[in-house]
Amino acid sequence: MSLLNILPNWLAKPAYRQLNNLLGKARARQSGAIPKVELREEHLSNLRVVTDRNAFLMQIPKGGTVAEMGVANGDFSEMILAICEPDVLHLVDFWGSDRYATGRARVEERFKQEIGSGKVVVDLGLSMEVLPRFPQAFFDWVYIDTDHGYPVTAAELELVRTKVKPGGIIAGHDYVTGNWDGGVRYGVVEAVHEFCVKYHWELILLTHETDRHLSFAIREIAK
């Protein structure tokens, strides 16, 4: 039940405006604390825009060693297996929130055959705890779909950079300002831009879904 239905109309509307104003100021402070770094032409000259994640995966090299960080119920994992045909797919997730608490069991059942053959490996834990276990230059590409906040995403990019092979790809989801329905401010866009400028990487793929929960792919600019 909404605030407008609980309170009398003469009281509800001013209260709603006041609450919305306070939330707006809080969101502005949160947004203002995130570094803003603009990309240059060199970071966009090889960018290709595709319709959705299916088309996105069609552009990613097949085979290799891949990691998906943030797996949920394994829907995108299944797409990666079907389209990209990795030699090994590491599924990294904590499955710690109420929303995804049953995800691990579903994933293990869903990919029972692939797990048994070693094609899929489940790595239980938070991304920043699991990634250090892998050798340097281990992955051909990594897909990040975890916290989406600026601090975690920036830290993940820094760490993943050391774990992908030369010329490897870092990709991810929710390249968007935030979640409108949930009222959550993301920091993926800012973290990606800052990383690209700092390390001389470029955007090479971007999806264009109507819901704006876009996927991105970046790689180091060839010297």
C-alpha cells in the first residue's frame, strides 16, 4: 500500500514531495562521490553496438578459459556454453542474498553433466576472494555481473586485468546509471571509463536493449 493510500490526501502529497526531495538529495550526494572520467575517441574507435546479449556473445571468440562472475540461476551461463563453447567455464558466485539463495543448487543440477566432465567449474565465494586464487594471465575473457556499485566494480576491473591473457577481454553487465525500479545507483559506467583511460583500454562491444541493462566488452588498445 502506498503512502498516498494511507494518509489523507492533504497530508500525503506534501509528505511524499518532502520524502522524494530528501531521497533526491541523498542520491545526488551518492552520485557526486563517484569519479567521472570521460572517454576519448581512441577508446571508442572500434566500438560495435549489437542488439542484445545473444548477439553480444556471437562476437566473442569461441573456446578458451572463461569466467562468469555473478551467476544467479545460470541463464547466461547456459548462453555462454551454447554460443561461445568455452573449453572451461568457471562460475564464480557467493549465492549469499535471499534473492539468489537457491541459485547454487539450481546451477549444480542444471550443469551436472558439464561439472562432471570438468567443462564447468563452480567457484564458490565473492569475486574479490575467488579471483586471487587464479594464476596471472589465466582467462581468455571474464564477464562481470556482481555488485554493480562503483567501489566493487573498480576493484574487480583492477584484479581481472591481471587475470586475463594479453589481448583478452573483460566484459560485464549493467553498464547503466542505475536500477530505476530498485532505486539503486550503479557505478559500472564510471568504473569502466576510469579503467579504460587509466590503462589504455577500449570499448569494443555494447548491447542496446530497451531496458538499458547493457552489456559491455573492453580490451587493451593494441600498441
